Amino acid sequence: MKRFFAVIPLLVALMVALLAPLAQAAPPFGAFASIRDMELMVGGKIKTLDFDGALAVIDPAGRSLSKEQKDRFVNSLSGYFLHPMTQEALLKEEILGGGFRRAIYAYWRDDLPVYLYVVTHSREDAVWLLQYNIDTSFSKIIGQF
């Protein structure tokens, strides 16, 4: 019986060591210092037509799109927009409570805008991007509200 009780602390230590990484939450997509930081980083990439860079900032782990999907997406937008965008606007924002927020941004020059839909969660240490969509169709983006 003494051996059984002697093993318990070792089992508990092993369980804690194995489960500790699971307890540390990670954002589904990018994490930013603030909403403004996210706007500058993502918006800056979109405005300069760096759609690959925008996706890398939004989803650094590359979990939302396969490489093939990402390449198709980037090529379709890059082929359509020829000049950097000069205008941007926050079109719609909704504060949901508990630090949650969703918003639609538009970026444009003289041609069709690109829209960005985001759902964020402001936490003590960072703003987490929970969901996003980039599209040239306003009806698709506004439909998410």
C-alpha cells in the first residue's frame, strides 16, 4: 500500500506536465496588441495589394486555407487590382459585450472595394481575431452581420 501512495505524486506530476500545454489557450487566428494594431497591420497589407501578407498576418499558422486555396485567392485578387488602394473605412461595427466585436472594413481606390469582415475578442493581453472573411462582394460580407 505504501508503494501505491508513493506513486500518486508521480502520476499527478505526469498528468500536470501532459495537460499543461492544453490549458494554455491560443487564438484561432492572429493576435494583436490592439484593434488599431490589427487595423494597421491587416489594412496596410490589403491597401498595398499584399494579399498573401494579409493572410499571413490574419492567420499566421495557416489553418483556414490550404496552400492551393490560398494561392487561388491571392492570384484572383492580385489579378483584379492593379494599383494600391488609397482609401479605407470602417463601414459597420457592433460591440457585442464581454470584449467581443465584429466589424466590416472597406479598402478601395477608383475601382471595386475589397471588404474585410472580422470578429475579435479583446482580452487582457491581446486582441484575438476569431473569424474573418475577405471578399469583393458587399452582399456576401454584409450577410455575415
